Amino acid sequence: MANQKILIIGGGGREHAIGWKIKQGKRATQLYFTPGNAGTAQIGINLPLKATDISGLLNFAKEELIDLTLALPDDPLALGVVDTFQAENLRIWGPTKAASELEWSKAYAKDFMKRHNIPTAKYEVFTDYEKAKTYIEKGNLPIVIKASGLALGKGVTVAQTKEDATNFLKKVLLDKIFGSAGNEVVIEEYLSGVEISIHAISDGKNWKIFPASQDHKRIYDNNAGPNTGGMGTIAPIPFVDNALLARIEKEIIAPTIIGMAHEGRSFVGCLYPGIMLTKEGPKVFEFNSRFGDPETQTYMRLLDTDILDIFDASIDGKLADLKIGWKNISACNIAIASKGYPGDYEKGKIISGIKEVATEENIVVFHAGTKLDENGNLLTNGGRVLGVSATGQNLKEALQNAYSAISKIKFEGMQYRSDIGKEALAMLE
């Protein structure tokens, strides 16, 4: 059989991990990444195309006779890449622009949850600064303020004082620090509890839930400092049992997939609600309409089914017939970031130690912000640079394996959290 040509949109750790998993499968494939990184270059061909260059992606797919395109990041989904490809009868996996509005408009997502009785925090939506400010002044603390649009995971603040809240509000609505993503804000009650990530693959009617995972969003140990795109993930989570997963499926996943279909926005792709386990039960604090990063890196280490079979079943409406297998082990993925991230950071630092780590059993290093220079040196080229993923018979062993590997990797200014999974381990004691 001829090589199946697959175009993977994106250039981060998630894209490297999914490409890596495809290469573990039984099918012969030729992978293309747009724009990719130094890690994806080892398993496919990187193209000098941005993930948001929809017409460029379309032209390439048509010229190269691409068999399948995977739309993985949020931005191209919000720009309607799936609709554009489908209009040209090209095979693509991911939700349409209308379906992915669950992620690119927090205001839409909150209203959707209200319509379908999906548990979430109480909220109000504002476009007017003065009205929003008045609402904050009358409200309780702490209070959560979110730019409604896409802001790379950074458009959210949990304000402990009214002054902090109004300052953030001014930056978003008046100073436009997130551009048009901040034309509208969602102000909601603070949810107290334990945060987890749930992923469900859907074909528009049926769905399959992945094991629960837990991301660590803050940049520093003990959940200090600003939010990031994610500094490390563990999966499965030892304290999330089958009964809790079943409740999340019944109260959140099922009404979302069924509700989207009912509203004419059939959701085909990966639904990823961020969930807070509160005293009242699980509540959604945000929806994502794609795989998480770094959650994907752990899932790809645990998955025991050819991922192309999952994508095909999702596109073809045949998920109900597919059994997805999972390895009975634990996995983690720890992000190594550049100095200054999630703010301004330097690029071009030489990375060493990857080759030594790559030979270790249980370790796979996924590249995120990396590139090769003309001399073949591996350089930093982003905020989150690498994801060191590890497996083990249990969570403790997986984490020990990951941190042992990280100790051998070096670049100037590298930073990472030393406490990934610490809270979950403490719950087991």
C-alpha cells in the first residue's frame, strides 16, 4: 500500500506527539508539519507555512494530494480551516468554525452551558467597561475575569482584590492587550476545588472518553506566578475513579455533544472541558475544541490503539464501533521553558543532553519551541521548549523517570516546575 500522506497543522509538542504516535502505528505514512519544529523534522517534513495560513494550507493539500489533514491548534479552527477543506471535498479532522466556537468565544460557551443545564460557574458577559466595573465593585472576591476570545491561555485572571480586577478589566477592554479577543469579557464566580482535564473524541453523535489528566497551569512551584499554556501533566489521575468519570460523561460530555448536534453545530473532533471538582460536583470552567498541550503528550504514551483508526472513526461517524485500548501504566509530561516565559523570552539558546536522554527506556522527549541552526545545533525557539514525557508502573515511578531525564538536559535560562504531580501523590498517601 502506498504511503498515506498526512498534513499536521501546528508546530508544538502536541503536534510532535501525535505525529510520533502515528509513526508507532501499522500504516505507512508520510507526515508534513506546518510549521513544525526540530522534533517533527525527524519524523516528517516541515513546511514554511503558518498554522493560520488557511489558503496556503489548502493549496498544499490539493497540490500534494494529501489524504488526511489534522487541524490541531485552536487558531486555525477558529478561522474555519475545517469548513474550507470540506468545501473542497478534502478529508480533514477537527470541528467546524461553528462547533469550535465553544472555545473561541467564552461568552458563547457560557450561554450554551446555561441553555443545556451543564454545571458551570455563575457569570455575566460585558462589552462595556463601566458596566463591568460596577458589577465587580458589587461582587464577591476572589473573582474570575476572562477575555472571551483566544488569548493563548493567558486571557484569564483570578483577582483577589477589586483593584486587581478593575486593572485587568481596563487592560482587556480599554487597552486591548489581547486585541479583538478582549472585545467581550466574561466575569464569573471563583470555583474552589481540584482542576482536571477531560478529553472526549466525538463523531458528532457518539463519543469516547479518554482517561482523566491533570495539567499544572502556573509557571512556578506550588501553583505560584502567572498562568501559562501548561507546565506539566499527569495521566491517569489516581483519585478520579470510574464513578466520577461516568458522572462527568453524563452531566457534561453527553449534553454538550447532544446539545451541539441539536443546535446544528455537530461536533466532530476532540472536546476538552477543563473541569473543577467542587464540593457540589464537577463544573466546567472552560471548553477547548481540540487536544490539550501538554495533556496530549501523556495520552500518546498511554494509548494502545492506532490513532489513525480513531481519527478515521471520528470523521466517518463510526466511533460507536471502535474499542480504544489504554496501557495499564502511568504517564507524565513535564514542560521545560525559556527564561522569562510566559512573558518575553529569549530564543536561540543551544540545547544539550537530548541524545543521551533519548536512549533511555520509558522516556520520549517531545519538541515544542525548537529549531536546528545551519550547523545542526539544536536551539530554543519558543516559550515552552521541550516536553519530557515518561511512563512508569505508577505515577511516582513515571515522575521519577521524567525528573531523572530532565537533570541531563541543559540550556541557558531553562526553567521547569519541580512539583508536577506532587498534589496527586499526596492524595494517595
